[in-house]
Amino acid sequence: MSASFEAIILSRFFTFVVGTDAVPIVVHEAAVADQSPELTALTRGKMSEGLAAEARWEDVDKETFIRFAQFAYIGDYMTPQMLIEPTEIPPTIVTWDFGCVKKAGKKHFPEPLDPIPAFKSLSYPLPIPRFNFADTCDPTVAEGPSENIGEILIIHASLYILAEKWGIDRLKRLALFKIHKTLSLFNLDIPKLKHVIEFVRYAYERTPDLSTKTDGLRELICHYVAANAELTAKDMMFLALIEEGGPFARDLWKLVAPAVKS
């Protein structure tokens, strides 16, 4: 059962010393302990952390912990708005004899593909209950001069990774919901692939290689890549990632292999 607001406010203070620069952040013990049995043991157990009301999380940076604390108190977390650069449509010149000719001198990329229906239709249910005005935390997108797609995806992934380590099922499901929605908010094109590659590397380096099934975040990534195979198969940086082999190439093949016709 979730702790009541009164129980949270009246609980003792617990200090988390986070990041390599050892930033102390104080929260109410009940807000954190309520999230999982693992965190209950950490904050209320008989180990040194529980007795001292202090724990060191060097592998969690300050920004990630603040978002985790926000989730612990209100059931959701906020991120910056995702920015994407406007898609350029190559201009044309109509000539008398030669039809339409592209202007020279400016580099253009293939037009982005529409969001893949098969990926957008995947279901990542939103865990409930949520904060009454939690819609203010929903992923959104706007046009801007500098894209931050990779930053936003890694923010969500960092929360998923923390949740996976400490058994916080609701936070894992919320992060997956937000990652899926974020990936569905933009049309993937060649320039944006670098953000996806960065995201794949970050997630695969920090999520567990399970023996009986594929980790939830890894599975979502493979679905997204497979849904955009027409584009990813043409990009040299992405193909270099595949050539490295390892768990990502294995998981991707396990997903797409059943669809390959003999």
C-alpha cells in the first residue's frame, strides 16, 4: 500500500549522496521506501545506510536523482521539451527545357519517413495512479534550431536504468511509456539517426543481459530499429553499430528472424 501524504511528511529525513561529485540531497524516507522492497531494505534496514539515514549513489547523477525524487513524491517526472530541426524540402527550379532541377551548393537529405504504424501501435500502458496534473509531464515536441532528441531519450533511459536496479516497477513502466511516446513524436531521417545510435549505445551498456528474456528497454529499442529498417539499413554509422555484434545485434536478429521468409 502506498504511504499516505501524512506518513511521508512525518517520516525522517534520508540523505542520498549522488554522483561522482557527491551532491547531498535530502528526501523524506517514506517517499523512497515506498517505491520497492529493495529501497525499503536500503532506507529502513539494519545495514549501515538504514542506520545512518544516508546512502551513496555514485552511479546516479544529480539531475537523474532529482527526477527520481519527483517521481517518488508525485508519481511522475518532468523533462525539457524535445526540439527538432524543421525538415528541409529541396527547392526546385523550373526550366524551359530540362524540367525541375535541384539547386546546387546545399546538402540535402532524403525526406523523413512517416512514423511506422507497427511501432506506434505497440502498447506501453501508463502506470496508475498518477499525479492529478501529471499531464504537464507528458513528452512534447517543438521545432527549434538545435535538436536535443538524444538528450531526452537518455534522460528517460537513465530513469529506467535506476528503476531496473532498484526494482521500481512503476518507474520502469513509466519510462518505457515516455520513451515510446518520444520516439513516436518525430519522423526518423538520416540526420536524426545519430541520436538513436547514441541512445542505443547508452541503453545497451547499462541494462542487464537477461538469460531467459530480453530486457524491456532493449526490446523497445529493437522494435523501433526493426520498424525503421528501410532507413537504418542505408546508414553507414548504423551499419557500423551492427557490425560490432554483441547483445544488440543478437536481440535485433531474434526479433526480425521469425519474419524472414525462407
